Amino acid sequence: MKLIACLSFAVMMTASATAAAATEQCRFIEARPEREACYQRQEVARAARQKANEAREAEQQKSYEPMTQEDAQLAKAIRGICRGC
């Protein structure tokens, strides 16, 4: 089991290093039109990542909403219990 966890961790680290290496270095492009096109591609990719992160955060916040309703019902039920009589 530990071997599988170690291997999966190693694969994730390799994948993240590959993704980081895949980013374009626009500042090193000498031709202005190509450099500006590179910056445009990065901006589109950044906007897509930001939108995905906002959607993920909104989804995570919604998952806790049903618990508040259940907590309110539990608190209402507990109020009727005599404490220390």
C-alpha cells in the first residue's frame, strides 16, 4: 500500500514539473508580434484557470449549505431536552 502511495506521489510530482516546464517564456521571444501573441495565449489560459478555480470554490461552498439546515433542525430538537434536571 505504501509503495502505491509513493509511486502515485512520484507521478504527480513529475506531472507538475512537466506542466511548469511547458509554460512559455514570452519575455525571451525577440519578435514583437510573436511575443504579444504569446502574452495573449497566457492571458487566455490564466483567465480559464481563474474561472475554473472560482467554479470549484463555489461548488465547495454549496456542499456545506445542507449541513446548516441539518444543524438548525438538531439545535431545535436539543432545545427541548432538559439539561441537569
